[in-house]
Amino acid sequence: MAVCIAVIAKENYPLYIRSTPMENELKFHYMVHTSLDVVDEKISAMGKALVDQRELYLGLLYPTEDYKVYGYVTNSKVKFVMVVDSSNTALRDNEIRSMFRKLHNSYTDVMCNPFYNPGDRIQSRVFDNMVTSMMIQVC
Amino acid sequence: MAQCVQSVQELIPDSFVPCVAALCSDEVERLTRLNHLSFAELLKPFSRLTSEVHMRDPNNQLHIIKNLKIAVSNIVTQPPQPGAIRKLLNDVVSGSQPSEGLVANVITAGDYDLNISDRSIKASVPWYSNWKDTLMELKESSLHTATTPWFESYRETFLQSMPASDHEFLNHYLACMLVASSSEAEPMEQFSRLSQEQHRIQHNNDYSYPKWFIPNTLKYYVLLHDVSAGDEQRAESIYEEMKQKYGTQGCYLLKINSRTSNRASDEQIPDPWSQYLQKNSIQNQESYEDGPCTITSNKNYDSNLLSLDGLDNEVKDALPNNFRTHPLQPDQPSESSNSIDGPDHVKSASSLHETKKANTGVIHGACLTLTDHDRIRQFIQEFTFRGLLPHIEKTIRQLNDQLISRKGLSRSLFSATKKWFSGSKVPEKSINELKNTSGLLYPPEAPELQIRKMADLCFLVQHYDLAYSCYHTAKKDFLNDQAMLYAAGALEMAAVSAFLQPGAPRPYPAHYMDTAIQTYRDICKNMVLAERCVLLSAEILKSQSKYSEAAALLIRLTSEDSDLRSALLLEQAAHCFINMKSPMVRKYAFHMILAGHRFSKAGQKKHALRCYCQAMQVYKGKGWSLAEDHINFTIGRQSYTLRQLDNAVSAFRHILINESKQSAAQQGAFLREYLYVYKNVSQLSPDGAFPQLPLPYINSSATRVFFGHDRRPADGEKQAATHVSLDQEYDSESSQQWRELEEQVVAVVNKGIIPSGFHPTQYCLNSYSDNSRFPLAVVEEPITVEVAFRNPLKVPLFLTDLSLLWKFQPKDVNGKDTEEVRELVTGEPEMIGAEVISEFLINSEESKVARLKLFPHHIGELHILGVVYNLGTIQGSMTVDGIGALPGCHTGKHSLSMSVRGRQDLEIQGPRLNNTKEEKTSITYGPDRRLDPIITEEMPLLEVFFIHFPTGLLCGEIRKAYVEFANVSKCPLTGLKVVSKRPEFFTFGGNTAVLTPLSPSASENCSAYKTVVTDSASVCTALVSSASSVGFGIGIGCQPEVIPVPLPDTVLLPGTSVQLPMWLRGPDEEGVHEINFLFYYESVKKQPKIQHRILRHTAVICTSRSLNVKATVCRSNSLEDEEGRGDNMLVFVDVENTNTSEAGVKEFHIVQVSSSSKHWKLQKSVDLSENKDAKLASREKGKFCFKAIRCNEREGVTQSSENYTFADIIFGNEQIISSASPCADFFYQSLSSELKKPRTQLSMHLEKHSVEDAMRLIRKCSEVDLNIVILWKAYVVEDSKQLILEGQHHVILHTIGKEAFSYPQKQDPPEMELLKFFRPENTSASLRPSAEQLSNLIKTSLHYPETFNHPFHQKSLCLVPVTLLLSNCSKADVDVIVDLRHKTTSPEALEIHGSFPWLGQTQYKLQLKSREIHSLQLKACFVHTGVYNLGTPRVFAKLSDQVTVFETSQQNSMPALIIITDV
């Protein structure tokens, strides 16, 4: 489904980043990192208009030739970035949205772990499994 | 897009200027070459008009042209070759670099400086938000915006080198200058020849290339006159002739070379050519088609550029890995063949080659004075005013007229036919389109092009309004005709002129540009034109702050065909991102990386490096480790190819140092690359100091230092003392114990005071030990340093020739500093020998320690600085596992792929200080000197071996072992002492006798005891001997733990060894015991620095249960024994076999029971059963009863109070002499350890001395000091052999009637004492002796006949005489009251049948002297037969001289029964 899923801290360093193993990992790192600019832009644009509505889903950040990059930002400014294969037309906005919601729930669980130190890299196995399930679901 | 020096409004007009050709005679070339210039070049600096120019447009309106510039160039006949252009652009870009300091600035710090091109911004906090603010500041202050001069010069050169094309006329020649010299023979003929030549070039079909604007080109005749050489008159006359022939408007006399080329000229003439000519020298190789020249900022080329390029090639060859080849390299030969194109400028080109070679030394325009400069300027002015502009004006007007006349019918006609054709014939359109793509649709003089020509002319003279409307019209026409190339050209220029219109009446039509670009690129496949379009459009958009559009435009043009262009455009796009209102830093970084990639593909290594470095600033330290590693790696490689080796090394170092998430193969590649680069660095400076290596990590604080030899392993039966070694873990508890032991022995040596300068000896220094002082090492004894390495990588590291790096300051033998302190570094084997570990493998992600040794051969101060080694990897990661498993087998076999020699320093931070206030408030660290030992003079060195040392013992078992002391140094040692917390565990024997065999082999089967065979006759009676405790070393000092070792001569000479017997007694508690021995010794010669040395040994003994002995003593009632002596006691000894291991220990035999006391001795065994062999199997108990008597008082008086009397009662036929070693030794030791226990101490109040005295006396009565020693033999089966083990238990009896045990009783945990809130009352209560104690003062016994026959029928009253013996047990006088008629209150006494009266005196008051026995004759009176208890008398006693103490009832004697029978 997704080819790369990343969780980025408020300060824009990666908390978690995972991509499908057969692909070039470096490429996705660059892609996710660059997409943060768009996230910032969207947040600052949204900041004025949509304070009350609290729409966390940012939508399509930018399309490249092979991939589509979607973004999502929590209230604590933690960003989720998902890279999806462009050829996968089955994925609509709604599916992406629900995937992000699932990711958010799982992330919340991680944060609820009293042994997790906020700001550390996420090493939860549950979270990992969830991401894996999201990455292999369809493809 | 980066900021440019020029604004767009200047840039575009300067990019499109009227072009003028120059055709010169040979003579003219000769004249100008005196100045090292061609004619066109001569004019170049003056080609911009200084004043405004006026012109009339077709509507006769006055139009003002500002800053008009013309471009004069020599005629060339060949279009520029694409390869040549590419090469030229490449050179331009690589020639233009930011200042050298920037490129070298690879950022290594954690806090980074963001360098955007030539500016640096300090961002103190590495988080983006702060950083963004800084960037915003940067953007707002226009002064701090970045420039990219390489891009500008690229753009300029690109626009200039555009080949003239047919669809546009902007760079077509408008006019031609025909230049002849006055010095020529026939100048007028020369002019006509030149004119014909020009005509031929323009109109002959041989020459297709130089494009001409209109057929009748303006010809302008210039006569060049050399003032210094030629005849001025002649020139004037020729000029007159010319004026007549060509008109005053069409000719000019230019005078130059007013002075001879004289270097010695004192006049300093400015050289306006210098800023153009470097570039020209490159350009001239290919083309003289010079476009407009703009003023550019930074053209000071470095002369070393070429040499750098040369280096590149070398580097490329040197690199072993698959480095890409230079993308332009295969083209180079063809380019060089292209460089000479036409016959016309061969000469000039070659001449310029010369100038280029001469390069910097050449001064241009050496023959020209300032007047000449003015003349040239004047000439240009004149040419433009009189020649060019009127010509343009005329042409515009002509074109305008043509258009107006043509407009009506032609337009409608064309459109009608078009409509008609397109409607009917579909296929023709496709043919049409085909044609369009091929490029040529209209002939050069086609009427459709006239409007375009007019537009171009208007554009050139800056009449943008008119130009726009013309372009707009032309665009419509071309689009109608489906002439896409033409249409795109018109669209492009329409957009530009719309932008340039003064007052900007309409918005910039960006969509025109987009369409144009798309057409150029997709339909016409003409990337050059598309690129020009993009450059212009991006610049315009940028000027309107539409950065994101500009970026999109730039990115869209990046393609595969040109790396250089893509790189430059990507870089500009990156700059656009960062210049946006909210800067997109990450996009900037990403595009910088892309640009850097393309730059490196284009062979622009410096630019590539710069791009990566700039991107690095964004990625650095943000946790994007994969990207960071990639950038670092690229930076490393690029730096390496640019020979910036230090940068390369530091970049590679970053990859390796960071906790890398790369795969093992990747890490291996990184490492190999790093090693390779490092090797190159070190080869460049072979004599320099070793470089610091980053791998493997060294945990400096875990470094341990050990002084002394390695422990010799156990040698046969000899077991060496454990001492200290690096293998032992640090244990704070045990180190504290050792420290206490050492303090004890030092205190004993120094008469009970610990010297103020005392510090415990430390042989092993680690992070827990006290490292604040310089440690002391002894010369000729090795120093071992344990270094903790850790390999963070997933590939194994292979270190070779690993050794320590040190510095040494020798001292002379007297220990004083020599005058000059020499510092020696590694490699002085006569001072310090260093051990080298030849191979040391650290597997992936492994922590490993290396032990390195130094052998000091000289005294002085040593400083261990670090380690030096060759770092390498193992070739082929496949074999890693095998090597890891068998490190020994493979050593020497794995071929080192590569290794570099380097060092790493050991820097240990001391502990944080926290003592004073300043230290608490600030963070300061103490020194750590563990690596700075002072080498001192020779000291003796002791080695201790234990022979037959057991590991397991029964509790109380006595075993004999031997200790060997060996002095392995060259100094005699003395003062050997041993100290232990458990002195009762062992003894070296008293100095009474050394009768046991001295060698261990001889004593194989001997008993540990000294025995004497006795005859069985003497059984049951004690054999008495006596010994003084002084002989056993007891009571000498207050430290029984410190035991001097009885060396034969008290000195152990160098190289000698001595064996001493040593008896061990198993501790009384069951379990595993760790017993620490500390051997202390001194040198015979006093050393100032080291007073003593120590050796440690830890013995581990496992004890198992054997016997439990419990003893009580009670006073015998019988006053007189056989010998008639008064004082005697009964001793009951309970022995229990508690050993549970039935397999091992079969049975215990009690072979002897001895007593030891100052006052008492065992006399005989009261053995009722006559059971001779007192043996106890498992879980059996036995009870012995002995009679003890007081020793002879006389003996006690004559001998010292420390004298003990030993009495042995033997159950076998061998007497163990209990007063000799080792039995007595252990007895005394147990005694002394008993004494150590806290006793109820008498409080010494002096004023109550008398009371005290009494107390003591009273207490004495109930005290005994009898000590029982039970000696036993255990029969043990071990490995189907029967062994006899021997042992002894001690019971110390203090108080009559109290049970005493051989083993310490488990104490109940003391209950929590109630907290008292008042002062405890004075201790008088405790002074009062207890009733029980007082009741022991007097011993009583009744003597009477057991049965008494009395004829009651004869005499009804029976009188029985009874003797009451009163014996004073104390040593004081006692007042005694005997009350016979005392009413007993105890109920059992009442129950006894019948009572009887005493007759006669019934109450006595007596005084008994010390130990006096008094007898009272009493009479009892009975009236019936029966059994009576005579024990009714009550005895009260008190010390006679004490008034405070009340009389106390004395212990009731036994019931004394008498039977009265009737006869």
C-alpha cells in the first residue's frame, strides 16, 4: 500500500521512518525530508484559517513521477508522512485519511507507554507491526 | 534564483544589442596587434554610449535611447559548434568559483554555520525554527543575499554564444565596418576590395552563416592611422578622398598608437581591456561572433585553474573505485579539431593563442594613450549617431511602409487561402506541421518575416511599445500559419518586451513564455532556445518575486541532455526556494543535492562539492542519518578528487563516527574509502605526526593500568598468591578491606601511628581508584595498560602493530632531575621498552580490551599519551565469521586490504570536584594521573606460593601446609609481615620449636600435631604441662591480626626462597570463607618514595560441619577430693557430631580433651561407663564429665600471670602435646579473638573504688577461666581411601553454670531499644552485684551418716551429730550468718514429711577468712523414724568490710536426706 511511512517530530527530526525494503531507502528519506517544507507551508497557511476545525489531514503534499506524498499533522505538531505509489489508483483520499487515523491511534498508544521517552526514536514492536500491515496490505 | 548584480531591466537590453561586423585588412590587424588586441577587441571597452541618443520612430515621434550598447565583432563565417559551446560554457562555469575560503569550509561543528554561497549566517541553535528566523533576516536585508557569479557568467556566455537562427534577427549583423590602414599602399583600393569581400560574404551562397539583417547592409569605412608611424598628412588626404567617395556620414579617420610600445613608460594608463580579455581568449578559439558585452563583477581568474584541471585527471586515474569518467572527456579531441574553423581568423586566433600563453605578462593597449581612448570612444559615438542609428531609423520606416501597404489585401488573401486549404485538404496540414518541426518555413526574405524584422529592430533600439505590438501581430500570423518555431520566437519576445515596456501598461504575460518554452522544447526540439527562454523568464519572474513559479520553470527544463545546464538550473531553483516568503529550506537542500549531483556528472567538481556542503548544513545533526551519510560520503569523494584531503578525511570520519544505520557492506565501503583517502593524506606528509584515527572508539575512562609482573600460574602443587591482576573486577568492598589491612600493618610498623603521608599501595588503577597522585612504578617491572576498544561498525576492524605512545623524562640515579629535562618519545628502547601487539582483531560491534606493556629501564617520569596502530579491515567480509571463531588460526593469513598508521590519544577526565564552594558551583574536574607514573628505583619483589593448601576443610580441622616466600628482585627484603582479618585461621607456629619436618614432602602422612606415645596406664589422669602465651605471640601488641613471618634471618636475599610450615584451622562456621592475606615487606635500603610493598592473597576455603561442643562447669559439692584439696569443679562436655555427609566422614574419635587455664586444670575423667573409644558416628552425641581442680597456688604465684597450665586427658594411646604448636597457637588465637569481643567492662569510677573492689571480688567467686580443647580425629573416606583428619575445638568457660559453645551462637537480632527521653540514672544499680553472684560466696556441705539406727523404744529422742562445712570461695573475708531455724517458705520443703528441730545453738555468726573452711558441729533431734531432709540451714553471707552490701542467702545446698530407723 504505502511504500514509505515516516513520523517526524515537532523539531523535524525523524522519530520513525520505514520504507519497503526493496526500494532505495535514501531516496525516500530525501523525499520525506523535502516534503516537510510543504507541510510547514500548509500548516502556516492553515494556521490562520482553520484553527477551530482542527483538520489534521493535510492532503496530497506533492506528487512526483512515481509517488504521491501525503501528510498529516497532529495537534502537537508531530507529522506523519506517507509515500504512496502513483500507480496505485485504488487509494482514494478517504483510504489515505483512514490510514493516517490508524497511524495516529497507534502513535498515541506509543506515547501512552510510560517507558517511552518522548522525543526518542519509536521502537515499539506493536507500532512496527501496524506500519508493516499498512505497507503490505495491498501490494 | 540567486541575486544578480544586474537587474533584469539592464540585463535584457544588454543581452540583445545591435550587432556590427568588422572586416579588417591585414595591415589593420598588424597595427592593432601592437596592442595585443584585435580591432573588435580594441573597440570593446568603449562600445557603450555615454550619452542619450534620439531617434524618430515611424510615426515621427521622438524616441530616447538610453545606455545604448553596440557589439562589434570580426566577421566569422562558421556557426559555433555545439561541442565548442559546451566546452566554453563549462570553462566559464568552472572558471567562476566562489572565494577559495568558502569551498574549503567544510562544516564539522555540531552547531552549524549556514553558508549560502559567500555569506555565512550563524545559527546557534540547530533547530529549524530559530534557523528560519535567521534566514528571514537574511532575506530581508538585501545586502546579505547570495550571489552566484558562475551562473551569471554562464548566462552571459550562453546568450552571447547563441548561434544566429533564421526565425529571428536580433543577433544578425546590422552593419559592417570596413577598416583599412593609412599605411597601406592603396588604401582606397583596399576599401573597395573589402567592400567586395563583404558583399561576397553576404550575398554569395558559399557563406550561409553570418546572417545579415537586411540585404543592403550599412557599410562604414574606417581609416586606421598609426600616429607614431604613419604620415599624418597622407592620412588626412586619404580621409578627404574617402569623404568624397562615401560621404561624410559613411567614413571615419581613427588615429591610434600615439606612442611606441615602450615598457619604460612612466605614465600609468588604465587597462580597460583586462576585464574582457581573459574571457575572450577562451572565446576566440571558437568564435568571434561576439554578442554584447556586459559588465560583470568577478572576472579575476586564477592562473592555477588549468593546473587544477590537470590534477583532476591525475586523481581520476589514481582512484581505484568506479569513479565516473569525465563526461566531456571523449569529446575533447573533436573539440580541439573544431577550434580552428575558418580561414579568416586563423591568424588572429593563433595570435591570441600567443597572448593567452603569455597571459598575465601582456599589457593590452600598450601603445595607446588616454587621448587614443577618447578617440576610440568618439569614433563609436560618431558611428552610432551618424551611421548606425539613421540606418536603423530608415530601415524601420521602410519596413513600416511595406507592412502598411501590404496589410489590407495580403492578410485577407492569406487567411482566405488558408481557410480554403485547411478546409479541403487535411493531409497538407500534417505536411505543414512536419515542415514546421524541421525548422524552415519561410525563405529569408519572405514578406511574413518583415514584421518580425521590424519588431526586432524596434526592440534593439529599446522601442518596446512598438516592438510589442509588432511581435504580437507577428505571433498571430505565425500561429495562423502553424509556423511554430517562428511563433514561439515571437511569443518569447512579445513577453519580454511587454515586461520591458516603460510604465508597464499590461501585466507580464507569463503564459506566452510558457507556451514558447513548450514549443521550443517539445515541437522544435531546440533546447538552446528553450533554455534562453527559461533564463529570461525566470529572471523576470524573480524580479516580480514569483519565486515558486520561477523554480518550477527552472526545474522543468532540467533534462538528461546537459548536466551542466541542469545543475545550474537546479541550483538556481534551490535559491528560489530559499528566497520565498517562507523559505523552503529542505527543498533548497534537496535541490542543492540534485544540483551537486549534476555538477559532478558535468565534471564541475568544485561546484558539486560546494552544493553538497551547502545542503549538508540543512541535514546536519537532524537525525536524518541516511541522508547525512550520503552527503558526507559524496563530500568526501569530491573533496578527495579536488585534493582537499583534510576535508575528505573529516567527511569520511563523520560517516564512521556517527552511529551509522548503514548496512555492513556499505560501512565496509565507507571504511575502505576512508582508509584509502587517509593513506593518501599520510603519504603526502610522511614525516608529519601520526594522524588521529577515529576508529575504533576508545573508552578512555575504562582504561586500567597495572604495575607489576603478570601473575605466574600455579606451578604443580605450588599455588601462587592471587595478588592483584587485571582479570579481577573492581570491588569497592574488598578494596576497602585491603586498605584497612594495609593501614593496620603500617600502623604496627610505625608503632601504632599511621604516618600522615600514608596512601594505600595501588597496583591496579581504574576509574574507581584514587588517581589524584602520580602512581609509582618500579624500574624493570612492567607497566600494563588495558585499553578498552569498541568497534561501532558492522565490519570487523583489524589493528596491527598496536603499541603505546609515551613520553619520558629521565632522571639520574640520585633521583634528582638532570639539568636539562629531556623528553623522549616512542622509540627509545634503552629507556622504555614497549610491547607491540602485532595483530588485534575487533569484530563487528564488539568491545574488546587490549593489554599493552611498557618496560621501564630507567627512572624518571613517564607519560603515556595514547596508542598508535595501523587501522585496517579484512579483505572479504565473507570470512569474517570464520576469523571471529578462530582468531588464533587465521592470524597472519588475512591479507590486509589497506591500512593506515595513526594514533589515538588517551585522555582521561578526572572525577568531578565537589569539595569547595567554587567547585560545587562550577564544573571542575580533578586531575587523573593514572597514565603518568613515576618510575622509581629498584624495590624488592616478593612472590608467595602455597603448597598443599587445601580448598575444603571440616570446621575446626587442622591442616598443615607450606608457604614459600621467594624474592625475585635484586634487592634484599625484610620486615615481612602478614596481616589478615582472620588470624585464627592460620599460624606459622610459635617460636618455641620447629620440630616438624621442614620440607613439605617429608610430612606427607604425618599428623599435624606434635605427639608423644603414652602407655595406656596413664589413661584417665591428666598429663600436665605449661606454656606461656608470650611464646605464641599473643598479647604483644594490640593488633593480633598482624603476624610477623618468622623468616630464618629476617632478611630474604635476592633470588632466594624459603619454605615455612603453616597450619590452618578450618573456621568454625560452615560455608565458604574468603580469607584475605596481605603480605607486607620492606626494602633493606630505605626508599624515599616507596616505604613498603605489599602482596595480596585471597584464599577460598569451604568448610563443612564437624562437631559441636558444648560445655558447662559446675561446682562440686564435695569439698575434699582424694588429695584433700579444697577447690574442685565438674566439667561436662557435650560433643555432637553434626556432620551430615554420611558418605564422606565416617566417624569422629575424640582423642584427647585438654584444658588450658591459668588457675585450673583438668584432673581426670569421670567416666562411669568406662567406654574407652569415644567415637561418634553421624548424628550421635556423647557426654564427657571431667573433674577439674585448681592448680597449685604456688605455681600460679611464681610464674607470670600469662602462664597457662595445660592438662591433657587422653583417650587413645598418643598424647598430643597441647602446649606446643600448633594446638596451642590456635588455642591462643581463639582466646584472643574471644578477648576481642566486647565484655561488660567495669566502669572505673574512682570514688567508688571500694565498691568496685568488692564487686570484683564477688564476681570472681563465680568465675572460672577454664578453657577446654577437644582434639579429634575424623575418619574420612575419599576416593575409596581412608583418610584421617585431625582437628580441635575450643570451648571457653567463663562462668560457673553457664553453657559455653565451641561455635558462636547465633544471636537473636537485637530488639529495637526503646528510645529514652530522660537521662539514664546513674549506674549504681549495675554496681550492685546480683543476688546470684552473691549467693556463690560460700559453699556449704553437710556431713552426716546416711542412716542412723536409733532404738526409739529405748530412747524417744534421737540426736544425730551433723557437721556443716562452710567454705569461703572468695578471696576476701566474709561475714556469715548461719540460721538453722530459718523458716523455709518453699512449698516442697514443707511437704517433706515431718520436720525436726536443731538442738543447741541455732544461729551462728562467723567470719571466714579467704578460702577458709570452717566446720560447725550441729545436732539434729528426731522423734520418729523416717527420712528427713537435713538441708534446712540458711546461710547468709556478706563481705565483712562492706556495709552497703546486704547479707544474701547463699546457694541452697542439695537436699541432704537422712534415714532414721528404729532398731
